[in-house]
Amino acid sequence: MITLADYWMGRDVWFSRALTPAIRTSAEVTVQRANALLQLFGEARAVNSGWRPPEINASTPGAALKSKHMTGEAIDLADPEGDLDEWCFNNQQDLVSLDLWQEHPASTKGWCHVQTIPPKSGNRVFYP
């Protein structure tokens, strides 16, 4: 099970001034939904990337300028073989039931990105 401490990755201490009540609330929802996803999937996963304050996001290769990680609304789960990405892609009805959106597996080699708010396209599985 993923904890908030796993999601914060120590950044809640190092960047405490950037951590707002709204981000804390969003992170709780993100972690809850990620755990529900992993329960349906049937395997535990580590957090590759949780909350990213702007300074961390700016130094993260390939990160979107307006990444949902900065608002606590996204999580990257370890997925070295791509089986979680594949499962999510093939079980989009479960993403719907969990109110999650997935970055397309072609864009996330080694991790599975899910977020709690829809992308601009509105697509359940989207390209960044």
C-alpha cells in the first residue's frame, strides 16, 4: 500500500513552503485512488514520482510545464515490465470507476502515470 510519505518522497519537509492545503487534499485523493487501482490490479508498486514542487518539476527530464504532479493530482507508479500500463489500457472501465486518467503507455516506459483530473483532451488514455 502506498502511503502519503511514499508520495511526498521527503519533499513535504524540504519544500514545506510550497505545500499548500489544497495540494495536501489532492494528494490524499491521488494516493487513495492509486491504492484502489493497485488493489484491482493485484500487485503492489512503488512510487516513481509523487508530488513535485516547481523546482523539482523544472529539473525533471520530460516533465510538463504544468504537470499535475505539482498540484498533487498525479502519480507515477513503478512499472518496469509495462504490465500495469497494459492492464490499465485494457481495463479502462476500471479507470472510469476510479475516476483516473492514464498517460498513454507509449509515453511512459518504466512507469505508469495516472492522474485524478482529465487532461485537456478529455480522453481516458491520453498523450502528453
